[in-house]
Amino acid sequence: MNQILFAGAIGLFLTLIGTPLLIKLLARKGYGQFIRDDGPRGHHSKRGTPTMGGIAFILATLMAYALTKVITGEGPTFPGVLVLFLMAGMGVVGFLDDYIKIVKRRSLGLRAGAKLSGQLIVGVVFALLAVRFADDRGQTPASLKLSFVSDFGWTIGPVLFIAWALFMILAMSNGVNLTDGLDGLATGASVMVFGGYTFIGLWQFQNSCANAMILTNPASCMEVRDPLDLAVIASALMGSCLGFLWWNTSPAKIFMGDTGSLALGGALAGLAICSRTQLLLALLGGLFVLITLSVVIQVGGFKMTGKRVFKMAPLQHHFELKGWSEVLVVVRFWTIQGMFVIVGLGLFYAGWAAS
């Protein structure tokens, strides 16, 4: 429990004091955000706002995890290091995209093929390592079964597992990326989901099959490897994002960029895979799914009928063009995300209680 508290507090402190230093550095170098001309007019004033702010909470999370281990005297775990690798690796891909877009003045950043290749390389390495290096109980960081609140069904095999893991990583990282269109929207939503995973990791640790001898009902134990360390990482991410939100909320002093959105999506997918809550992530991160679906509907509807379903996609811009203020959209979407997390945690508890 101390590890969770230390990780969250350190992550929060580091981004609160570190983000303004990053803002000054990026502003001095002129690394500002490009704004689409076809978007809401109110966004044009944001042109030139420093971006690549994801650097702040990525570094803060890594440092919070490391410092927590030093302070508590606990060692890192393989699942924890894997999730951090996935977060940092996706962040590097996003950084290259941001760097080319801003520094090289190329509006599209990385070529689509190069960006996808980078994501695939990081995702494949994660998936391959996640089903190796079993502990003394034979548990690997990830399972070859599908999961909702725990593993279920049949073993899908390593090839299908890699394909499924890649789908989750790409879907969630691009979902967060699409959500990152309004000040603080993606950051605040991520804080809620990481808070949910902090609770899940702690609950799994308290009811872990590794502790079955001391449980009131050993038959209801949860088979997850090192869930406490996953909760520590989720707490570090929650704290780091919360500190970053202080500077990212309206009017934003800095944007996370693809550096941050791809990293957050990767971290969410990694936590879901390692905590055996793969399908539950679609509910816990419901806002990201909803916004991604709005883009799919918009593109599909236009191709089939030649008409747009929404005034603009992603969904948050549709409501802006309907006359909602940016702050109103963000707060209402945060409310929706909060309800998704509450329902998701309720189903997680119900699934455990039913077992």
C-alpha cells in the first residue's frame, strides 16, 4: 500500500514542478502546435502552444516507479517493467512523429507506414515477452486466454495472442490520440482510468492466489502475476497525469502531443493485458472507445451515403460546432468517462463476488 501512495505522490509532484520547466524549454525552441484550419475557430488561438508535453508525465512515471522502489526497498517486477517499456516505447514513436511534424515543419509527421511500423515493433516485443519468463508458480505476465474480469474460455495460442495484443495496443493508443483534441480532455479521462486500475491492482493483490493460504475464501482467489506492482504503475501514471493536468487544462499551457497520447494508450493496454482485464478495458476506457467509434461512423457513413453523420469528427468537435463551449464539452465528457469507470469497477467487483 505504501508503494502505491509513494508512486502517486511522487508522480504528482514531479509533473507539477517539471511541466512548467518543459513549457519554457519547448517555447524557447519554438516547438508549437499546428492547428487545423477546418476545425472550430476557437482553436486558432492555440496555434504555437508548446506540444510534446507527454515527455513530462512519461519521465515522471518512470522516476516515480524507480524512486518508490528505492524508498521502500522493493525490487521491480517483470510485468511492471514490461508495462513501462510499452508506455515508453509508444512514447518514443509519438515523439518522433511530433518532432518531424514540428521541428521539420512537415504537417503529417511520420509517414503512416513508418508510424505503424514503430507501433508494431514495440507491440510485438511486448507481446512476445509477456508470455515468457514464468515465475516460480508458473505465471507469466500475460495469459494466452481472453479475459474480462479474469481469464475465461480457451487458450488462443501465441500467434493469435500477439495479434490480439497488437489490436488492443493500436486501438487504445489511437483512441487516446483521437480524444486529445480539447484542453485536458484526454488527460483527465486517463486519470480516471488509471485510478480504476490502481483499485483493480490493489484488489487483485489482496485476493491473489499467491496469498490463497491467508484468504477467507481461497476458491475466489485471482490468478494475476504481481498485481501490486501493476497498481503501483497505475498510481504513478494517475499522479503524473494529474500534475500534468494542472498545466494542460483550459486554457492549456502545453499539449501532450502524440508523445503523450500514444504512451498513455500503450500503458492502458499493457495494464489491461497484464491484469487479465482485456475486455473490461473497453468499458473502463469507454470515452476513448466512444470517440473512436464516432470517427469510424463518420468515415463509413460518408463513404456509403456521401453525407456526414456528425458536423465534425472526432465527437468532441461535433458538439463544439453545435455551440457548446470547450470547457462544457470537456466537463460533460469527463462525467461520461467517470460513469464508465464506475460501471466498469462495479462489474469487476461483481465478477469477483460471483466467483
